[in-house]
Amino acid sequence: MRDYLNGIIALAIGGLLSVAVVGCGARQDTGEQTEPTPPPAATDYWSRMDAALQAEGIDLDEIACNTDVVWADRLGDDADAFYSDIEASISPHLKRLREPERQALAEQVSDLAMNWFIRVLLIHGDFNNVGAVVIPTITWGEGDEHHPLIVFHSGTTPFAEDEGSCFRSLVRQGHIRHVVNLYDGDVPLRDQIEAESRVAAQLGADYIDLSQVDHTYGNWREIAGDAAATEEQRQAAMQGIARLIREQILRPAGAPPRGNIYFHCAGGMHRSPLLAGVLRKCLAGDSIEQVREAMQAHTDYIDESHAGGYEAPILEIVRSFDCSLLEVSSGGAAPAGDAGAGGDAAAGEGADAGGGAADGGP
């Protein structure tokens, strides 16, 4: 189904997009000659994930999804060039614009082009960026049959209603009963998200689209990626992340999970690995180094000179995250068996797992 390290190309979103979309990076001068991208650094993240899933009877090679990730660092230049071509084509038919008006139009059309280019890359490029976290201390099942909770994460997967789609296959074979769309940016993905919702209903899974829900989780993603964020802002972001995890993952719809969980953002590079990183640290017992390795694997990080979509401040949010914030009741950790049917551990255990501080600061 996939080759872990092949087919990985660079995608960095230019400065026109806010970090709320897929990600952003500085534009580069397309006239410069760049060195060939070196091969990705060796990692055992994929093999560890595969082994954990295999232990639970799930083989990713039998699911119609891939783990490919894409980060293209000159997409902004293409958007600008697209506008230049549009302007040259239509300007003879329009009144002459003043310079400020022309600049405003250029930014508007370039933004629009960028968002559509990203959509084409995400949907027609079909890179799924699938990952998973196995949480042995929370279980689901009926009677004497209980399974560790598996939380899958990815980018937006294309054409969910197709019979052989990644989304349909993952929900079916991953025993997923709860799906959360985390994305609320400007890339035109509404048709894909609505298709997911319909398929989820057909397959008996709950579907929550956070872009259509009146929630108070705040702008946690933007704050987490901002190295200049204040301590107060970071605290607010961590509170929002904790509430989202408690309400949508640990107790979806206010009840223990009735199956595995799946959430995704646009490209699966920032929001999804951030939430997965907190789960890895606080509930799966991963070290902060293992969390870092997973984040870099999902952002096409190669080295410091080829960082892809990796944002170090996001790792610092996870490092500093106080795991007691995941306690699912205000009076303390969930009693045994309440965090998931048959669960035997509190959701808030292991506050310092992976070497993370418990003081809420980076």
C-alpha cells in the first residue's frame, strides 16, 4: 500500500496563507539553484507503529491508505505566477486600476489560487499521511471482549464516497466509530468533508465537523505554532487542547468510546500530530523523543536544513503539557472503567511521561 519513505516531496506553503491552513513558510527565490534534497533520516517510528497495530490485528497494508506526506516549498511562487497570467489575460478588458487596488487584487487572487493549488495537491495528489496511537489504558468493547483504544490520524483523504477510498476502508477495517474533522481553514475542502460525513453515517460512525460546531476550544493550533506566543496564550492553548481531547476522544458525545477514534486536519502535519503527540506522551507512555520523531515523520522533516512542515514550538507545547488536564471529570481522574468500556486506568495518569514538565509552560 505504501512505501514509507519513497514518494515524499517537499510542500511548504507560501507566506500568503495563514498557519491555520496546511502550514506556511517563507517564499524562496525561484531563480536560485538549490541543492538536491537529501534522503530522509532513518527512523523506527513507522516500524513501531506497524508493530503496535499488528498486535491488535490491524494491518495497514490491507487498508486503502498511505503514509505519504508532501511539503512543496515554492507553491506561493506558483500562485503569484498564476495571478500574473490571469492579469495579463483580463487586464485589456478591465478599467485601469490604481496601484493600491492592483496590489489588493493580486493578493486576493493569489490567496485564492494558493488555496486551490493546495486542494489539488491534497485531493488529487492523494497523500494520506496516516498515523496511529495505541492507548492500552483505555478500552472499548462489549461483554468480555475489550480492545485497546486506537486513535488514527491523517490529512484529508480524497473522495470518501468511492468504494475503494481510504476513508471508507479505514473506518471499516480500523473499527472506527468516532470521526472528528479538525480543519477549519480556507482551503476549499467542504465537499470532501461532507462526503466523509455521509460515509461515516452509512458505516455507523459518529462524525463531528469542528468547523460547523459552536465550540470554545480556541485558536490552539495558531498559538502552538507561534514561538512568540505568551505564557498566557500557551496556557489557553493547552486548556483548549485538553478540552478537545476530553470531549471528542476520551469521551465522545459524553460517553466512553464504542470503537476506535479517527481525526484529521488538512495535510495531517500540524493539528493532528499535535493532538497525537499529547496522547502519545500522556496516555501511550512515549518519551518526548519518540513524540518528536513521530511529528517529524508526519511533516517531511529530513534535517534542520530541510525541515519540511515541522514546527518546533508545537513539540514544546507537548513537552510542557500538563497531563492532568486530560482528567475527564473536574473532580479528578476518571474512575477505572469509565474512560472506556472496560478501561482500567485513569486518563490523567502519567503526567510526566516522556520527560514532559507538568507546569504548563514550555
